[in-house]
Amino acid sequence: MFLAQGLLAAALVAVAPSFFAGPAHVGDRVTYQVSTTMGAPQATPSASTLVISWTTGTRLFARLSTGVPGSAVALTRNGDGTLSVASPNPSSPDTASIQTLLGQLNFPGLLAARLGGSDHAQTTLTVAPPAPAASASPAPVIVPLDLSLVSSSASTSLIAEGNTNQNASSRSGRSGSGGGRPGGSMGGQMGGWHSSESGRSRNGSTGKGPSIDIAAEAIFDQSGSLEHATYRETITTASSSGSQSVEHTITIDRVSDH
């Protein structure tokens, strides 16, 4: 029985990309704490804790640590390694929150997949700046990103950084995403991270638009499971009264394994 479970675990991870969120083996349980801050850097973060269990075969479940008993929802490990809700639990009021958290947990692995097996690549993120009061929402801004992968014997770190002052098609003579789908979008899957597109930036820097800086880091253990991630996005807009910055930060920590 143990051997059969081990083979199932190996098979499931084998069809996933190198980096993913959640348990790597049948019988494991992983707990993540996700903190989100919107506004000034000193703003109080909103925190949630998600417990993901891999029971038997391909059956995974997720529940909020504050959820009521029996509120866990069944998950599916998709072919690209992402986790999604297989079927909402009618008795669970937490399904929407779990879906949002899964989007945030999935994003580092999806971003790492853009490397396409390389240790460096370029991609873009589509960012929706906050709308000023009494104004229509500004157009989305495409931000070029440099991706780098640094590996050691114990872990692998993914580093992403970029801003609207960069030109994705001219930096270092490289362009493209290192394996992402040209023109593809992962909007709706990230749950609070922003939509991502591969390929060249269609409009590069917006010039008169807001200045956007992005810095992200993710750390994966030897099995490829996500240990820690930080995404920080700073949007600076200029007005007649001066510039104003809004910071959006998402921090993920794997706080326990069972």
C-alpha cells in the first residue's frame, strides 16, 4: 500500500511543473499563512491561514484554519501543477476565500514556469492601477519583468523585478517569456496577484501613466513545494499636489508540515 501511494505521488507531481504549492507526497499536510497589505507600508495586513491535505490517491482538501468542522473543500491538482476547487462544498461558507488563497498560492509556480527550464527569462504582468476618487478606472498597465532562478542544495529561489520605465523588447537584447504562451493571460487564476501575460509588452512604459515597480521572490524546497513568497507592487501617481504612492504586498509563509 505504501509503495502504491508513493507511485501515485510521484506520478502526480511528475505531470506538474517543477514548482508548485501544497503537499508533495500522499499523506502530507501543509499549512500556509497568507498576509495581504494594501495602502501605506505600515498598514495592518489582512491574514488568512489555509491548510492543504493530500489524503489518498489524487484526493486533496483545503480548509481555513478558522473554518467550522466539515468545511473543507475538495481540490484538484491540474496538469500544470496548480490547485483548484474540484467541487464547492455546499456546507462551507469558505469556498470563495479558499479560491482566492489558492490563486495567490498558485502564482509563484506559474511565474516560475515562464522560465521554460532556463535560469533567466523575461515576461510581463498586467497591473490595474487603483482608480482615483470620482474617476473612471485607468487603463491596465503592462509591466516588463526580469525573472531569475538561483538554486542551492537545499532550495531554489525565484526572483522577479521590473518597472514601467523598462522596455521588455530591448533589455539585454532579449525578449519573450522563456516558454509562456504568446499573448496568453492568467487573469482570474491569481486571486489578488495581477494578471500575467507572456511575450513582449504591447505598450511598454505608459509614459504619462502611473509609475509601477514590482519586486517578487519565491522560495521552493528540494521537492519544488512553495515555502515562502513575497510580492510587492508600488504604484506612484503624479498630480498637481505632488506624487502619491500605494503599496500592495502579499506575503506567503509555509508555517507547518504534518
